[in-house]
Amino acid sequence: MFTTSRILAASLLAALASALPTTLPKLTKDQALKVIRQETGGSVISACTVPNTVAITFDDGPYLYTNEIVETLAQFNAKATFFVNGNNFECIYSPENEMRLKNAYAAGHQLASHTWSHLDWVTLSDLELLNEMTRTDDALTKIVGVKPAFVRPPFGSYNEDSVRVANANGQTIAIWDFDSLDSDGVTTPDESVALYQNVATEKPVSILTLNHETSEGTARQVLPFALNVLSTQGYQFVTVAECLGGVVPPYQSVAEPQVRDCFSSTSAFTDF
């Protein structure tokens, strides 16, 4: 039986195929996915499409509380998505952060990009933004072996040029439709808990949350409460890719971790 998402994907592929030349060089799976994104203009998602799902997401890591968050998620059989930076609160290449990333990935959580140094995308040139993206991609490829298919702009700030650059890099931009406000410097953990209580009471069809793994209050107070109150409402806790029905895979490529040097390499892509 075809699900709605599969039918949509099939229609998209058919439309794309009809628009392409009749003779094409043989493409790998990764190259084909990139062609699809380029030909269809890429995308920005801000909500899940699978009913009764919650995508718990964390920004700004890896950090001190990553492993603790993974343990808490396991208690609820929950999967989450970690949008990581290369050099924000800490360097992604520290031995501790490498182990945190490997632990989260091994536990079945999705790793995604929050770009390298948490800069506002709209202030960057195309090449500067691409460098922010590819340095994080390179780090995840070297540490874990995956190249993320999803990227989240710091501060949620992006424009048409940003979408085009992400598209050229083969990535879907992921925003959110629920913010715990745990990074604004004003909201307390108790207030974030109240926000989760409110959304659980409202019981929307699905929820795509924004949290920050750098917040002790989020790791130790808000997350356990959120998982408990939302699970009592019957939600399933899934990754961002899963909450979209798997139409876009979580990664552009999956392989063994690569040998790396002390610094992430940069790359240039000018055909925007």
C-alpha cells in the first residue's frame, strides 16, 4: 500500500524525470538526491508531516550534557535530532565531543548541521556560508561517517540566498514550530516546562521542537518533563527525517569514519 508520502515522492520523481534530458550519466544515490534538490529548488521545513509524532531537537552541541540527554531519551524509547556546531560552545573535534557524537549516533539519534561557528547566515556571502556548512559536514563525516541532509540556521535566520546555498550543498533547512525558549537568557526551566505543558494540553497533530543541549535546565528538568507529558498524550518521539515520513533521508551519505587532521578542511562551490 502506498502512503501519502510515498505517492508524493513518486510524483516528484516523475515530474523531475520528465524535465531532465533523456540521456544522463550514471549517478550514485547521493548524486541523484542532490540533483533532485537542485532541480526542485530545495526546501525549508518547519513542521512534521506524520501525525502523532514529536521531533525533539537540540541545537548548539555537542556539549557537557549530551550523554545525559541520550540516557534520558532512552528511558522513554525516544529518538531525537542533534543540530551540532563545529566551534561554538566547544570544538567538535575534542576527544570528549567526538565520543558524545558517536554515542548519540550509536543510540539511533539523527545528527544534523547547525553550521560551524553559529554565525547569522544573512550576514554572510555565499562562499562564507558554504564554508560554514561544509566544515561541519566534513567534521561529521570524519568523526562519525555521515554527511547530514538537514541543516538549521543559527537564530532561525535565513533568506532566499541561504536556501539556494543549502540547496547547492544538498541540504534541507529545518526550523521548528515549538520553541522551549531555553536559550533566550530570560526564560527559566520552570517556564519552559509550562510551555511544554501548554502544547501537550493543546495536542496539535505533530510537534517539531527547539531546545538547546547546552542548557543544564533543559537536560535535567525540561526534557524529562516534556517526554513524560507528551508520551501520556500518545505521541511518538522520532527524528526529523522520520517525522517527515522518510521522504528525505537523514544523511546524504553514510560510511565508515574517515581519518582526519587537526583542522576541518574547507571547500569551495561556486556554481550557485
